Amino acid sequence: MNEPLVQIAMTVDGAPLSARVRPRYLLSDFLRERAGAPGVHVACGHGVCGACTIVVDGVAVRACLMLAVQADGATVQTIASLPVLEGTVTEGTGLTPLQQAFRDHHALQCGYCTPGLLVSSAKFLAAHRAPTRAQILDHLNGHLCRCSGYANIIAAIESVLQ
Amino acid sequence: MMASRNFGQRTRRREDGPLLTGRGVYLADLIRPDMAAMRVIRSTEAHARITGIDFSAVANEPDCIGVLSAADLPQGIGLLPAADLVEGSAPAHHSVLARGVVRYVGEPVAVVLATDPYVAEDLAERMAIHYDTLPVVMDVDAGCRAAAPLLYPQFGSNIVHQTRQLVGDPDRAFVDAAITIDETFRFQRVSANSMETRGAIAALEPGSGRYLLHSSTQIPQILRKELARITGIGLESLRVIAPQVGGGFGAKEAIYPEEVLVLLALRRFGRATYWIEDRQEAFIASTHGREESIQLRAAVGADGVITAVEADCLSDIGAAYSFLSNTPGAAVASVRGPYRIPNFRSRARSVVTNKTPLNVYRGAGYPQATLAMERIMDLAAAAVGLDRAEIRRRNLLPPEVFPVDRGVSYPGCGAVIFDSGNFPALLESTLDAVGYDGFPLRRAQAAAEIPLGMGLSFVVEMTGGGGGEPARIRLLPDGRLQLLSGIVPIGQGSETTLAQILADHLGVALETIEVLTGDTDDSPDAPGTFASRGATMGGNAACRAGDVFIRQARQLTAELHRARLEDIIWKEGVLIDRTRPDEPLTLGNLLRQAAASGIEPLRALDAKGRYDDDAVSWSSACHAAVVAVDRATGIIRVVDYAVTHDCGRVANPLLVDGQIIGGAVQGLGQCLFEVNRYDEAGRPLSTGYMDYVLPTAATVPRFILRHIETPSPLNPLGMKGAGEAGCSGALAAIANAIADAVGSQVNVPNGSGPFTPDCVHSILRGAHQEETPA
């Protein structure tokens, strides 16, 4: 099966990258297989669960709902860019405030949904300096987590605000 | 046990570092570009004869590495194991690939291997399977009828399993009862929905040439033995590793066709092969949970004391056994919960239908049994005019009677004997936590259009077991210790908990212990992670290995110092020769001294221990839920959720609370949202998250968690399991709260819902009609 290949270029977590890809190649697969970004986790593949959430040109998107060719020319940020997205890292631990809060509040168990949650939460907090609880819940409703029961995730995000 | 420096602390998890930074290594992270991608061609029919399999369109495609159907399987390869068949069970085993007949939509019929997954999917679409459809059996009632189509004509019936139990004289108790309550409770089919789907990779191990299978499984050690048996590969030639597992909940506690097929494909085509389940597949190819009905009859005295129950449990196990299908056994063995109920009779049957096979799912039979018994408690309270807490008080087993032999057995696990507990204390604690006494006032102040209700439930569940647990401790070259455990990390934080337990046992710093898990080379005889057994079994095994390690370290020291063994003592990770107490020896120094003396210390210090004493302990919990029912929208919100839990001594409250909350929200999901639906032709209607609704953050109640510790006398650490209690009590507490909110004990559908808005509206209409007869 000879599929045409398309030349694309993008920046992934700060590193420029160019490749020839099939037009139907999903961005999520491209990032995992060709861009060294295993933190992009695919859990549902149809845009509901949020595990594969990344930032493309400043906007949080589901990597499983985009084609790699659609990200041609884009700046892509995955979990590896969390320090950039949050703008700060704690010395010593190397963790961002959100990562530290997730750890302190036991807001992750199996960890599969965690990178996507952290990426979109970083974007959410950058856009909302003092969100209400309702806004936090509305934000988190875009993510499925089967282990934690969410309570500790909510607590972790609220703790970052204090 | 030495001082408790770590045991009982809210120690944060050592697992979190890589998981927070996207560097956790899950199954899909192990795929290499040169591996073949396997795609499974699944039955599109619920019940049919296969009349033809045509690979001709793809067999010569250059990107096609190979195809396999049942006819291509080596002689003798075919059936998957079921662990809980009892005497008299009909062996309705699942095939690796369907042979002649398919029995559910999703059943594997063939596989195709290609150079990449996109192409494999293309090729799969061009492989033609021809079917002659057969009549379907889509529910247990139809399946039990005399004229029902048979899934396995050779068995003569769709009922493939039956067990009965009897305690005391229930007939006499029913004759003497003031009131008899008789209700049937139905439980819908749900999916476990671990966020990481299943997957398996078969490759040859570099160097040894052994077969190396990675699988996202809870039971790598059992999987290895079963794969060796099924494929004929020698056990010593097969290594299985469970990497970081992205959630399990029971659906990864089975032996699946795809795990066999990647291995067979590797042998047949000589190429490392992987398979990753997609979400749509997960809904039809990963085991389902829960579907059954329980008819419960209770003999109730005028004083509210229940003198007998009779349970008849009918389980819809789908098209074949999975690894552990017989949850009705668990349901009936435990249906009396914490209540005395001296007389008991039960029957449990499993029926095959044209649906995905059923397996254990977090809590196995306990959520169902608990709901049935706890609904009966509320109905009995209403019938005799007692407060709902008071009727429970009158029936609870008192703390002084432990251990309690319940006179029944749990299939495969022997007699049901509650080892420890304090049920009245759990009840009073939870009533206090949820504000039971103040609730009537709170209810009166709630808006009339959004009535509040409160429900109670009580869980007593078997934890641990599964066979003995091994552990191994090695000394690392830098003087730190390495614990090798058979407990698989599925999110519960075992590495942290086991390190806490071992650090205290040895008296060493937490940081000096490294924990490795999930590799059959390290722990070939471990059972795996299930039945809330990880911390209790893994922890006690680590202590046993720790004792062996201390003895080995003392022996080595005595040898090096030409001292008597009894003069060498172990104190907090340091070896002291009593004749030279001012020259304590660290493990690092011991290593160096041994090396200088020509002894291979890493071989001398390799301690294996095993915990296989009385392995089953019984955890207990009292739950209370407060719900608000919006009469206009039909939406139910769980407002407050209180649990007092007794899992014996709590090793890490942070992680135990995480288990309880996560489990309770899974139960909430089943109660309010989740259901795997089929149409009448057996086509699955719930195959993605647009039509299978999971709980989200906005549905989460306020949690109030408490612990009462009655240590288990059966293991030195006094622990009992904690992984499933949250889920097991939630269905009952929420269903009871809904019944309470709508003010009608009789019109709530007798089961776990899901209580969707349309369901709530029909309940409200029913209640209204009852209040105002036409």
C-alpha cells in the first residue's frame, strides 16, 4: 500500500522536528512514535477522556483528534513542557507546583490520565487566577480518571491556588 | 517488628516521580518500530456458525506478515483456563480463536499481522468471515427456559454452574417469622474501564533466546504458567513482565486470547509482535462485570431481628467462562454481611448468554450481595416500624464472638470465617460522621423540589488469599536493599507501602529500600494483584524475607569476623559483634570486607521468604450516603459520603483513603451512569465514552473517612485488605439513599440502576401514583 507522504515540521517541547508522514497519521501517534513524547497517553482515541491532552500553539487540544499534518508549522507542548507552561519549577525536586500538589495530595494512582490532566490544568490555571470551585469542576469534567475518584485531584488544584 | 517509624505514616508515593513527568513505562511504551502489529478480526455476530474465512484479499499484500485463524493453530492449542470451576460445572471454556461457532460480538476469529497498525487495520477490513446466524440468548430468564437456544448443545443446558449452601433450619425460621420480605435485585453489566486498555508484546529475549511476554496484566506469574501450558512452551523458556499497569480493577485478572496470540504469532512468523487494544475493542473484548440477579427472602421477627435469609442468585456470565466468572459464589457466601442471621439457604447459578464474558470487577460479588442485603434491611425496618440504624444494631454480630464461622464456604477459598472486626463501632462511627441524628432537620430544610435522602450500608469482604506470597531481598552493591515482590503495580502504591513495612521490620531508612515488582524471573510463584491482597500478603512476605536476610547478614558477619553467630546482632541495619561493640558494621562495610576476603557477598545475601499462613482476612466497613434528587430534571447528586473502614492496621492512610474514595466513585458510577447495553440481536450498544458514561469530577461527593483498627490475628502485621471496600458498599448506600429521598421504599427498582434521569422520573411517577390512587 503506497501512501503519499507529506513533509511536515513542528517544534515539540522546544525541539525542532521535521518528518515525512502519511496524511492519516494521528498527531498522538506521531508524538509518541516519532517525536519522543511517550507522555502523550492514548486512552480512548475519540476525544473524550483527555489523557492525550497537549498544547498546540497555545491551545489545549486532544492529540488523538488531530492529524500530524494539521500540526505542520505548530509549536507543540506535551507534559515535558509543564515547567514552561507553569513558568516555575521547585529546586531540588524538579517538580512544578502542580506536580508537587498532585504528589502531596495523592491525586494519581495508576498515573495513566495524569500527564493530560496536568497539561490542561496548567493551561486552565494560567487563564484563571482565582477560579471558583465550579470553574475547577467544569475544567476537570474534560478528563476521565478511573482510579482516584477525583476528590484528591480537586484538592490538589485548590491547594495550588492558595 | 521493630519501631513503627514508617508504618501508619501518610508517606507520599515513590512511584509518582516518573508518572508525573510522563516517563512512566506502560506497555505501549515498549513497542519498537521493527515489531509486527497484530489486529484481531472479531465476530460481528452474537451467535453464528462460521461458514467461511477468506484471507485471499490480503495474504499476498507485501505489508501483510501473516494471518492466523483457528485452523492455523498448532494441534492441541485452543482453550483458555477458568480458575473457579467447581465440581459439576460445564466446561464452557473460551477459545483462543473461534472454532466453527462464534458466541458473542467481539469474539476473536482471526488475526492479521502487518508492518504497522494502520495497515493491519486496513488488512483486517478486507478479510472476509462468512456467517450463518443462530438464535441468540440475551438474558438469563430466556436462557433458562426449556426451549432456549443452547450455546453449547453438548451440555444440554445454558446453566453451566450451580452451587448450594445451607446453614441451620431456614424453613423453620420462615414458619416462625412475623414478616417475610421477598425481593429480586437486578444488576446491570458494566465495564471496568481502566484508562490504559489491555495490550501484550511477545519478543525473544536478547541473549537467552527465551520468550519474553510483556502484558498489561494483574497476574503475570499465573499468566506465565498458563501460557506455557496452552502453547507448550517450556516454563523455563518463558518470562512474563507486567510493566506499569494503567489500572486493572479485575478486568486484567484473566488469561486472554490476545496474550496467547502474540506469542503464537512470534513463533509462527519469527517476528516480535504486539497488540494494543483500542477503546472500542475494550468494551467488547475485555471482560465485563456484575450482571446477575439476586432473589432474597428474609424472615423478620416483630422486633426487627432477621432469623433467616434465602438467596437465589442467577448470574449472566456471557458466552464463556473468563478466568473468574463465578461471582455468584462470592455473592451468596457473603450476602448475610455483618448480621447474625443464624439460618441460611442459597443457590447460585451461572448462565451462558451471547455477550462478552463476565469476570471479577472490583468487589467481585460483594457490591451485589451488599446491595441486596442492605435494601432488605431498610425494607424490614419500614415493615416493622424501626429506625434504619436501630434495625442494624439489633442484627449485627457483636465484637466478642470473633472469630465467627459463618457455616458457608467461598468457592475456591474454603470456609468463611470472619477473623476480626467491631461492627457496632463501625456503625456508630459512620452515623456520627454523616450526622445521622441531625439528618431529619437537614432534610426538612431542603428544598421540596430537591429532596434529600440518606442510605446506610455495611460490607464485610474477604481480602488477601490467592495462595502464598513470596518475597526476595538482595543487597545492592551500594549497600542499599532491593525487595523483589510479586505484587503488580496497578496504581495502588504497593512499592511505597511495601518499602514502609520492610523499612520498619529491618529498622533501616525508607530510602535505602528499592522495590521491584511484576517480573516472573524475580517471583515466579507469586499469585499477583487481586482480592485486595497486595499490602497484606506482600507486606508479610517482605517481613519473612527480611528475617532471612538478617540471619544471612549475621552469618556472613560471623564468618568474616570468626565470631559466634549468637554474638552478632542486627540493629537498625547495622551488624554488631557483642564482643567488639564499638566496631559496628554497616551493610556497605560488610560488602567490602566480604569482597576483600574473597566471598561473593551479593550471593551470600540473597534472602527468600514466603508468607502462606492463614492468608484470608475479612475487612469491614460501614458506609453512609446523602443524595439529593432533583424532581424536575431527574438528576441525582451524591452530596456527602461517609465511610468508616476497618482494614486492621493501616500501613499508609493516604493511600488507603485513596483506595476507598476511588472505589466509592466507581460504585457511584455504576449506580448513576454506567451500563453495557445490547440490542435484542446481541449487538453491543455501549462501545465508547459517548454512550458509556463514567463519573467525572463534578459528580464527586464530599468524603468523610474514618478508620477503626481491629488488627487481624491471622498475620503478624495485623493487616486486612483495603482495595475494594469503597466500591463494595457504594451501590447499596446510594440506592438506599435514593429510596429514602423519594420517600418510597417499594418503588425503587430493585438493583443498582443506573439511576439515570429517565429512570428517576419513572420512580417518581410510580411513587406519585401510589400516594394518589386513581
